[in-house]
Amino acid sequence: MTTMKLMKVAAAAKVLGKTKQTLATWRCTKKVALPYLKVGGTIFYDEKDLVAFLESSRVDVVNRSAR
């Protein structure tokens, strides 16, 4: 079994540079596919999922002046 480093919503929001409300909206609307766990009434995010989300949002820029 893979070890998870779980974060509560406030910590996950800080890592992503978003608000807790934004993450709640994403969960509710399913607008953004960001996996989470719900244990009882508490929401957790796995750090690996947050890193993967950030990496998938990466935009590589080509240096046009190098032509």
C-alpha cells in the first residue's frame, strides 16, 4: 500500500494558491478533477494528487528570441 501524506482543505488550498471556497466549489461542481478523500465529515487531499495537479497545469514556453 502506498503511503499518503494527507492535508486538510486549508493546507491544500495554500499549496495550490486557492481559497478553501474554491476547492469546495470544485468538489461540488466537479469542474476540476482533483481527487480527495472524505472521512466522516472531514475532507483530505493527498499531497501527491496536489503535485500531480500542479504539474498537469504547467505551461512550457518556447523562447522565440532564440530563433
